[in-house]
Amino acid sequence: MNAILKAALSRLIHTGTLVITDASGKSRTFGDGTGEPIAFRINSAAAERKIAFDPSLHFAEAYMNGEIDVLDGNIYDVLKIIFENTGATVAREPWMLAIEGIRRATRRLHQMNTLTRASNNVQRHYDLSGDLYRLFLDSDMQYSCAYFERPDATLEEAQLAKKRHISAKLLARKGQKVLDIGCGWGGLGLYLAKYLEADVTGVTLSQEQHGVANKRAFDEGLSARARFDLRDYRTLEDGFDRIVSVGMFEHVGVGHFAEYFQHTARLLKKDGVFLLHSIGRSDGPSYTNAFIQKYIFPGGYIPALSEVVPHIEKAGLVVTDIEILRLHYAETLRIWRERFMDNREQAKAIYDERFCRMWEFYLAASEAAFRWQNLVVFQIQLAHQQEAVPLTRDYIFEAEKRLRRLECERSSANSQVNTKESVAGR
């Protein structure tokens, strides 16, 4: 085994049992021998050298390219034992520190999301086949952190709870104009239109999502209250009573935070409420993981709260509530990963083996990062005026109760209609 890689692993892996077979066929065990053995093979000396030089990029690439094969367990098990031992720590060899320094110094360049570049970056990920996302997302196509009110909640229940929780915090009323920045496939916007009777405008840069969202609005008879546009939020000028953004802020880029909050502050009416839902870091500013930057979310960046709040303040907005969702995304990703693996052959038929390995690694590494590293989810409620929301958080729970009742009433009414149609069709 490459001497540098061997030395790094010996320093980092202290618990568990990790067995690595090198390109020559020799196996070495790292850890204290506890737990189920996890084993993988590195198939070439070149891959060993690359991993030793820059593991954050080349370990993922080696797995994608078939230069690593897992022998006992799966790629999630491999990442689990690595992340449990290292946490947010990386090897501190001088060249790795130099690479880290370069990535920190150039992060604004990689995150320079002009109107054209932002559109291109979004299309690289969100304009993948809708059939791929249907293999592992819930029936409403929610591609963001679910909200697990119970540990045993299904993905569908947890994603519905997420929409309910966000809607409660928005305090939206019938007829109010609501802007959904980064509307995805339209699920949240349709929920707001259906249950709160809000007038929703959703914006996305994904052509795939734009088409699906508008078709769903038409099919559900909500086109009059829910419209989805293919445009950048920065081109909007109308005022809105409520603004919501779920899973989009991660694509803004650190150099555009000021622009983001200044523009949303202009779009939000003086008595309005804005709910921002974003992945965040719990340990301070950093840079985007090299694998994620290159293959999954080009131009993206996960912010620390300390990077966000100063721009909120400078834009003249008031923080009225912050909630941190900790392991909710780990559980969401676990279910996505399991569903993806259950449907792996279908994904391979849509793309290819290398793509499947890339997505296996992406989902597994993301879940591991939420479980053992520094990732959480921020829900930040903003307003222009302190009195825009009630003094206590009781209103959130009361609103959720009302929305649950409405959901049950709609579900019961739909069941009765379906039963009558079924009887009539016999």
C-alpha cells in the first residue's frame, strides 16, 4: 500500500475494523478490531497515490470509476467508519493544508453565480431525468430535508409535515401573494395554494421542474392560484406578502449573499414574512467539498450561520425565529439512499454504472456528513417589522393543528369522491 496513505489511515482509524486490500493484493487492517469488519479493495497503484494526495476528491472519483470495490459492507459502511473516526477532521499533511488553502481562497470564484452561470449550474443537476428522481423521492417530489415528527414516520408523512411546518411559520392568509424561490417540482407551492388558498408564484431555473410543476397545477385544478415561472428570482420586481425558499439558498454562493438578501428585502412587503430553509454548517465558514463541487452541485456552497446573519442585518431585515433541524436530513437521506439502491437497476438503465456509483457515493456521503460531521438545516424566519409575527411560538403549533384538520378533511372528501366514481363505473 502507498506509504503515505497507510500512515494517514493508521493515524485516523482508531475504532472499528477497516480492511483494505491494495493493488498488489495485500490486505491491511486498521482500527481496534471491534464491530463488523468493513473491507474494500483499491484496484490500482495510481488510485492509491491519488487518494493519498487528495482524499476528499479522489476517493469519490476512484469509487465512481470502479477503482475501488467494496468487499464487505457497502460504500455507506465504509464512509461510516471513516466519518465516525474523523468527524470533521481531515488529515493535516502539508500538501493537504495547501490544497485546502487554495480551495478556501478560490471559493468565491467557483461560486460566481451570474444569471447565466446559475442557470447552467442548476440544469446540470435538476434537469436530470425526472424518472431518476421518482425512483427515490416521495410521491410529492420533495427534494429537501423532511421533518420527522415521529421517529417511525414514513418519508411521505415527514415531507408532508415539512410543508405543514413551513406553512405554519409563514402565517399566510387567503389571497396573499406568496413567492416560492426555487420551487422545485411545485409541491410546496401547490400545498400553499390548496390549503391556505394563497396566490403563489414559484420560480425555478430548471426546465424539467418548471414543466412538471405547471402540469401538476393544471391537473389539480390550481392553475389560477399557483403559477411557476422559468426565471431567476433576481429578475422579479413585484412585491409579495410572503416569501419562502427551501433548498435553494445552497446554490446562491457566498459572494452573492448580500445581493440575495437585499433583493428579497425589496420583494418582501413591509408587513411581510420570509421563511428561509437551507442546509448549514454548525462549525463556521469553510469551502465546498471538492467532489460535490465538481460532480453534484457546481457553484453551490453550504453556509455557516455567521456568514448569513450579517447580510440579513445589512439588508434591513429582522430575524424573528431560527430553528435548527439536526438529524432530520440524515434520516431523509437514509431513506433516499435505501430507495435508490432498491431501484438501482432502473437508474442504471436511465444512465450507466458510473452514474449510479456517483449517486451512491453522493447520497451515502451526504447522510454521513449530517450524522457525524458538521451539517444541519437552518429555518430562519425574517421580516421587516418585529410585530409581523406573534410574540410566542404557540402560533406555529396552532397553525399545524388547523392544517392537519384540513388535510384530513380533504383526504376524506377525495376518498368519498373516488368511492362514488368507482361505484358509478361498475
